[in-house]
Amino acid sequence: MVEATKKLKRIVIEPVTRVEGHGKVTILLDQDNNVQQARLHIVEFRGFERFIQGRPYWEVPVVVQRLCGICPVSHHLAAAKAMDRIVGGENLTPTAEKLRRLMHYGQTLQSHALHFFHLVSPDLLFGFDADVAIRNVIGVAAKFPDLAVQGVMLRKFGQEIIKATAGKKIHGTGAIPGGMNKNLSIAERDALLKDMAQMMDWARGALKVAKDYTLDNFDEIKGFGSFDSSHLSIRRDDGAMDLYDGKLCAIDSTGKTIFEGVDNQKYNDIIAEEVRNWSYMKFPFIKSIGPEDGWYRVGPLARVNTAKFIDTPEAEAARKEFMAVTDNKPNNVTMAYHWARMIELLHSMEKIQMLLNDPDLQGEDLVVKGERRGEAVGIIEAPRGTLFHHYKVNEDDQVTMCNLIVSTTSNNEPMNRAVQGVAQEYLSGKPEITEGLLNHVEVAIRAYDPCLSCATHAMGKMPLTIELYDADGNLLDSKAKE
Amino acid sequence: MAKPKVATTSLAGCFGCHMSLLDIDERILQLVELVDFDKSPINDIKKFTGRVDVGLIEGGCANEENVRVLQDFRTHCDVLISVGDCATMGGIPALRNMIPLKECLDEAYLNGPTVYNPAGKVPNDPEIPLLLNKVYPAHEVVKIDYFLPGCPPSADTIWEALVALLTDKPVDLPYELIKYD
């Protein structure tokens, strides 16, 4: 661990932009401008785990989603899954489970579309050090209007699905303990189905953009902020990717199983979170490996790596193509997240199409209840990775304990490694820091699609300033994104 | 004539209000005909480039950094709008106001069932901003000119308000667009 002393130059990137939430990067250089330390700090804290105590359990799925306005459905559903067990209703009716799945695939579609088109596409289309004036979604809209419109409309479609199942596009109310509060009407279904063919086409197009980018630039990007790591997700019993439900599994960087088939209720037997002084975001690790080396990645890359197959045909074909690049071993390339994300986008679209044509969604049997429990865990694959919700509820229906490990938290160590790697490669030994160099650091962070709003259960923002000091502490150069 | 400028920020919010702004969907293309964006998390403009006509504030103030950014917005923007319930009244993050801050920190970093913290310390590095004792709505920190309620305000609410302001018309929101939830 390097201490920030006057003998080291300190560079700050603040705020990090085109990500969700608030963070900053600090980089310490020695007298020869070699990077000694690079860190991503998460600067928000909210205290959700404490202030939710005392609230009634049925309120939790509605309140806790307000951790994050980007993937509220994930929190809504993870909390609902936990509360299903609290009311003994975890064996949902087919109608309720399919409605929730539809909502979740709608969410994954909108979140992945938002990230790829609105936030990341400027880096991929214009270059990491392109002019800051055009390196944003409005620049994309001006130069590639068709692509921009497709991104906007794909996200809109996802949001419309959420609205149809949850009542609102952001912070809805569809899931309740033991089920859902409404089904999908024929009119709502038909309104969504009419755009289906067009949306499928655009989803295929988005996948192609991500795939072509990755393959065309593979030699250049394969080392960019990359490293070997373990990968963790939930997975269906037969090994299929399943974003809504499954058991916990993890593989190492070569694909060897670390654990699999772990019951969600036992997550804290296998995962712990280290607190470090310099970030409000904790550092999860696999207990059997320990805090030093037990870190792992989550999210689209991890899920495509852990999946034995995908149960929709077009996404499965895409997965095979993806895995072939690394000879069917886990892909550890950070920038490959984008391709993996678009495979999931297409998978979500295929699932949406199947569900919309399923008459169960018009079923009337919406809620089940059984024997009451005092403690429960709900786990879901949120767009950014595995999301853990854990609650205890007393006899007066009040929450007495809440523990949340949000997706981005699990990627804390990987993002820090990516920042460190890119800083070493692009900043070390350079006397002057350009805006474009700064953006390289952010490009590595963005690959993880971090959502720092919810990672700290605090207040949300992730805006980047770099200051360069000499070894005596004199300010040499300062650059902010402007 | 130069297009009016709009800046946005998310303080102690969840980005849901920014998402609701993006929910104007294809009207985004109309919006960029109407305005230029200055400092905002959706682009890489990290510092104000000059005077801005309208600033949209999401979230209240939970730490010293939030306060600094909000004051910076007041300094640079002619009109400031509190967008959403957090900016307007603290929102869900303000639920912590009823609980001593230390208890919130202890729960997250010392007592949680998955916490591994052999040093027994909560994060306190100089690189992370100090938390405020309470979460404050934006208007308790600087003067706010307009308030748009909702969690989040719908895309239509934000659109109608913005277009009215930018085209110099009175903000006349239909009743059904003005609601808390």
C-alpha cells in the first residue's frame, strides 16, 4: 500500500462522467513519473441498510429501488424475491413469475441499450481521445443519426415494457411479496407486440456493432485494462444463463469451477466484503480464497463466461462466436464486456418475444402466500451483475436487518485493477496529461457499466479533474474535463 | 442567436430523474435543436464553459461535495430547477435524517453480516468527501427558482417545463403532471 506523501505526485480525475453515480480517480506518481498507485474512489454514502430498519416489509420493494434510477427494477425484484420468502410465497404462480421475468428482461434491454448507445458508443465510434465536444450522445446523433435513433427506440421499448408491468417507467410498483399486483392486458400486450419485429432487427444490429468493434480492434483492446480474474453469477440448474433466478456459481480465470449450485440463502457462507479506508464502496471476495485474491468479476462478461449455454437460439449462436475467440475458455478482456452486453440485449429481446406470446401473462392468479419466515435472501442478475438483498423481519412486520451487495460493488476491485493497468500503460512516464489520456482511464471504468449511485447505497453521481504535482508538491499541470 | 444552454447534475439522487429526462425518447433530437448542453453527466464537460440559462438539479445535499456543486450551479445558471422529490425535499435519502449518522456508517461498515473489517474503521480517507449531518433539500442550500415534483417527475413533466422556459412561455403544467409519489 502506497501512502500519499509529498514525495509523490498526485493526479485526480473528478468527476468521472458518462457513468452512473459519483466517483473520482487518484493517481500517485513517483519522481520519474511512474505510476505508484491508481484508485477509483466512490464518494457517496446513503445508509440504506440502517434507515430501512423499522419500515414495514411490504414497503421495501418500493423504497429500496430508489437506490438507483437506472436499474430500479433490479432492486425492486431482488427485494420482492426476498419478501416472497418472508411471506412464504416463493413458489410464485406461473403468471406472476412470467410477469416479473418480462419486467426484468425489459429492464435489462433498456439498461444495456442506455449504456451502449447513450454512454459508451461515443468512445467506440469517435475514439478514446476524440474531441470532447463531439464525444457524447449528441455527437453520435449528429454523425450517426440512424444508430442514435435505434438506441433511443430500443431503450424506449424496454421502458414501455417496464411501464406495462410495473405501472411506471421508473420506480414502479408491480412486484409485491408473493407475486404481482396486475397482469398484462391484451391491449398492453398488443401495443408491445406490434413493434417486435423492428426491435429484434435493431437488437441484432446492436450486437453486430459491438461484435465488429471488438473483433476489428481486438489486438489493440485485448490488453486494455485487462487481467485474469474469477467470474461469478447465478445460473440455472442445467447451466443455462438465467438473469432472474438460479443458484450461485463461480469459475476461475481458466474456467475451473470454484463453487456451483450454492443456495441463495447461503450466500454469506461464500461471500464477504472488505472495508477499505479510501472508498465508501466495499470490496467483496470469495471467502474460501480470502480477501487478497478472492475478488471476482460480475456482469455481462462474467455471465457469458459462466453460462454453459443460453436458452434462446440467436443469443446462443452469438455466445458460441464470443467463446470461440478465446478457445472456449473464459474471456478475461475488459473491453469484451460490450460485446457480452449486447449478446444479453439480444437474449432479453428473444425472451420478451416469447413471453409476450405466452397466454399465462393474462392469467388471474397473481399472489401466493405460505408459512411466514423471519429472514430471507433475494438474488437476481441485474444488468451490471449479481445483486444480493438480505433482510430480517420481526413479528410486527418491521425490517430489523438489511444487507445489500449491489452489482457494481463486486466489480470494485476489477475496476480498480483496470484503472491501475490503464494508468500504468498510458500515464506512466508522461510529463503532460492530456484530456484524451484521462478519458482512457474512464473508458476502462465504463466497460464495467458501473452504477455508483447504488453501489454505496448513498447519493448518486459520478462526475473527472486531474492535477499533476511534482515531487515537491508543486502544481505542475491541471486538467478537468471541459 | 446562440441556442440557450442547459446544464444538469445529480447530487444526492439516484439518477432516476436523469433517466426520466432521457425518457423524452425521440424528443431528445428536438431538444438538441432547441438547446446546447453544458456541464452534465451525460457528456464529458466537467466544468462550466460559461453562463448557462437553465440548470437542472437532481438530488439534495448529503455531503460537502454536493454543496460545492450546487453552489457552482447557482453561480453559473440563470434559472435553477429542483427536479424530483430528492432535490425538492430530500426524498428517500433523507430517511437517514432521523438516525444518527454514526449508526448508518456502523451498520454499513462494521455490523453487516458480510462485513470483513479487521481494522474496525469506517472509510475516512481525505479523498472521499465528508458527509453532512443531514440530507438537505436544494433550496435550503441555494435559491431555487422552480420545483418539479415526482419520483421521478415524468418525462412529459420535464419536457413541458423545459420547453415552456426555453420558448419564453409561462409554465402551465396540466394537473395530472404535478404529483408526488
